[in-house]
Amino acid sequence: MRNRNLSKSILNLTLIAFALVELSCSSEALKNRDKNNKNNSGADNPGQSLNQQQERGSDSTVIKKKSLDAYSPSEREYNFYFTYKIVHAWWDAVALGMEDAVRQYEAKGITITYDYLAPEAMSAKDQVQRIKKAASSKAYDVIGVDVADIDIVTPAINQIMAGGQKVMTFSSSDSGKENGCQRIAYVGNTHNYEDGMELAEALCQRLDYKGDIAMLVGNVGAPCHEDRARGAKKVFDKYEGIKLVDVKYDEDSDVNAYNFTKEFLKNYPDLDGIICCNMSNPVGAGRAVEEEGKAGKVIIVGMDHDERAIKYLRDGVIYALAIQDCYSIGFDTITTAVKIADGVQPGFLYPEKTEEASTVFYQKDAAGLLRSIYGILD
């Protein structure tokens, strides 16, 4: 019997409808997500200038369907455990790719069940408890971790690996060999630092390389958030006319981002720009800037595909968004987990680290994004 548990946040209904039509996705897991979890405790062509990228005829179709490769799984049934940072719409989009891969395996007579769980508020300690409990149950062929904090989670990964459990990392945050982590492979964004740099370059160019900038990061210790912030700071340091006046960690909450942005606007009345390092903070920043009547005066750049953020992009409240290919991350996570379960090591059949693409989109791209992701005809 299938028992596929997902986080209890509900996917935007238009996103589900789009996925079902475009992917012909069997969505039993999505329909049962609440019932099963009530107790749940790179740059687009970097060789181009930013002006060229902004003017290009961009393909605003974020979800591009993938197909299984030629690998023939050794087993007919697999059971996986995946835990990520926090219940959030970004990981719902990753789940769409997972579901499509599962559906395609089903068509080949291979059954995949998986748990896909996260806390309501990010906690590395909670994540450690989850993966240790999953490993001790001996019920899972592979455990996947979207690392909440490298220093805290890495020792737990190594411990359960030493006990014979196969572990991969996935989604947005890795802990690699350079961190002493023994995880087998990582599927997800490996260029968060470069994403931060590209967004910062777009912001600096828009400001003609002079102005005061504030930064919203996300979670302390989250590799993807911290890497984007480091990449952005690297760019800001290049330009004498750019000054980073304040940095706040909003814990991946659009409400916190809104409140911090209100503080920015009060404390720095001449603020010129805000860079946002996760999916929630451009929503909060956009709302605050719009309410203060400073849209187009305080320039905002940020990450990912929240519907509200894309509408702010359309309306000129947000200048640029870098959007990750969440569908591919989810799809490749399942196909990689199957190979890991079969004992296949990284190399010819799959890489130790994938490189899922991010693309920077501008105002002219917004209508296409709303149509392709949310089915909104603008």
C-alpha cells in the first residue's frame, strides 16, 4: 500500500492544476498531504551582459518536463525518506518533479514510496532528530537531507552513514566532501554563490554603481542563503559607490521580511536598493516598499517563483528575480535516489553534484512566468 507523506502546506491550486495538465501527474500524495502529516513535528548565459540578458527573448517556461534515462533499476520497490528545511511553497514545487519521476517509474512497473517532511519553523536540531529516527527504523533505502546547518547536520549524516544507511543531500543546500561530509551525492543548486553575485550585479548596474543597499538573508547557517549573501557582498565590495548599510536574517518569513524592510525604510530614508536571498523575503520587501510609495525608487532584486513576487515583478515593484528549476531538482532527486539504493556510486551514471539552472527574469518576463507556473493569463 502506498504511503507517501508530504508537508502539510497546500500547493497553490493553480500550480497543482498546471502540473496535472502539463505532467499528467498521478497526485495521490498531493491529495493526501494534510491527512498524512498532521503530527509532523547559475546564471543564464553569463557571457552576455546584463543589458543583453534583460533584452533577450526569454523563455518564461520554468517547468520543462523530463523523462527517465536508460538506467534499469535493480528492484521493483523502493522507499525513501526526504526532509527539507521548512514547510514552504518552494519545496512544494520540488515535489512536483518528484511526483512526475514516481509516475514515470510506475509506468515501468516500479513502485516508489517516500516520506517528504519538514518542520513549520527551520531547526537543524529537528532535522538531526528526523534523520536519526528514520535511520533507526531501517525502513528506508535512502535518506535525503536538505541541509539546514552544515556544522550541526554533517556529524549526524556521517553517524548514520557509518551505521550503514545510504544518505544523499538534495534541494537547495549541500554539505560536501569539503565539509567532511560522507554523503553520497547532492542534487540541487550548486551555484547559490553565483546567483547572489548575478543578482547583485543586476542591482548595481540598475543603480549606476552607486547607492545604499540593505540585504535580507533568510536563516542563519542555511548554506544556500549564506552563499547567496556572500556572493552578493563580493560584488558590492568591488564598487566604491555601493554601500551595504544593513543585513537582517528573516528566518525565511515574508512577515519578518516585511517588518525588517519597514525598519530599513525608516532607518535609511535614502535607501536605494534591497537584495533578497530567499523566496520569502522579496514578497515581504515588495509589500513594504509598495506600501511606502517607493516602488521603482527602492530597487529590489530577489529569488524564486512566489506568485506574489512575480506579480510585483510584473508591476515594477521588484526589478529582477532569479528562479531555480525546482521541478528538475525534484525529478533528479528521485532518479538519483534509485541509483544510490542500487549501490551505484557517482560517476558515469550520475554526478556527485548536479547543477540545476537558475535564470534571472525581468519585468517583461513576468506575464510568461505567471502563465507557465500558475496558469494566470495576464
